[in-house]
Amino acid sequence: MQVLANRNVVGPGQPPVPLDLDEIYRVHAPTVARWVGRLGGPRADVDDLVHEVFLVVDRQLPEFRGDAKLTTWLYRIAERVVRGRRRKDRIRGWLTRTRRADVERSVSPAPLTPIEELERRRASQTVYRILDRMPDRYREVLILFELEGTSGEEIAAMTGRKLATVWVHLHRARRRFLEEMDRETGEHR
């Protein structure tokens, strides 16, 4: 399916560029997979969520006006899809999702010993257990900034929040995360 993008996508005075679903998928699916993996946590079925995101993209592509960057539009769709899935999972109690391997495993310089692997898994489970208890507005900003390395300005553009709001949410998310981590581990800072 090809759709003509609004002039804003390519700049004023330039002809619209056709947006092709296959091309968008080819270029952006890895990024979308990383987003949904981080936002969804270790129990998220990344492949299923990416598929769901691109089903929404397919339905909404004719309505894409180019008022925002394509990646911003894709992120917002991914965010809504993951949020909806998390809500459904909580309601239905689906706690037996297939666990996806963490990105850190693929960039580990040396193989981990079984004890190190167990500790890494427990730490990851603790982190996502804490993230699961956080309000979405804090959780998303913390994941994008701390885990994805996205700048505050990019987060503001992607989420439609003011930059000042992003910084406030990040500050509150960090504080809340550390407080919860202290409770989980029994430590006091």
C-alpha cells in the first residue's frame, strides 16, 4: 500500500513522497521492536506486539498527514499498543508470557557463569517488577531515557509532552524507582 505523505515530511515546496508499508516496516521494525520490548518488559511477546503495531500502521497510514516525524507517529502507535496490551494482561492475569532475551545478553563481552546469569535474571525481574508498578507516564519516560538513551527533547517530541514535563516525570520516576528498589532489596540510601 502506498500513500502520499504530506509536504511536511519532506519540507516545504517539495513534492510529497510515497509512503510504502513494506518500506516503513523494513526500515523501522527493528526500532519498533526495541521500543515495545523495553516498554512491555521481559514478559512481552515482542514479535506479536510489533505485528500489532504494524496492523495499526496499515490501517492508519492513509490518515498520516506528516505533521509529525514518522518515527514520532510510530512511537505513539507502539506506546498505545503496548499500554493496551499491558492493561489487558493485568486484567486477564496473563502472567505466563514467553520471556524474551534481554538486549544486554547480546552485547555481553564474555559468557556469563550460571550464577552471574541467575543474578542478571533476578536483577532484570526486579527492575521490571518495579517498572510494572509505576504509572505509565513515569515508566515510559524512565525507559526511554535510561534504557534507550533517548534525549529529553526526543522524548518530548515522541510523547507529545512539553520538555519541562518530561524532566519532571523523569525526576519523579527516578525517585520512585529508587524508593521501590530500596524496598525490594531492603537497603536504605
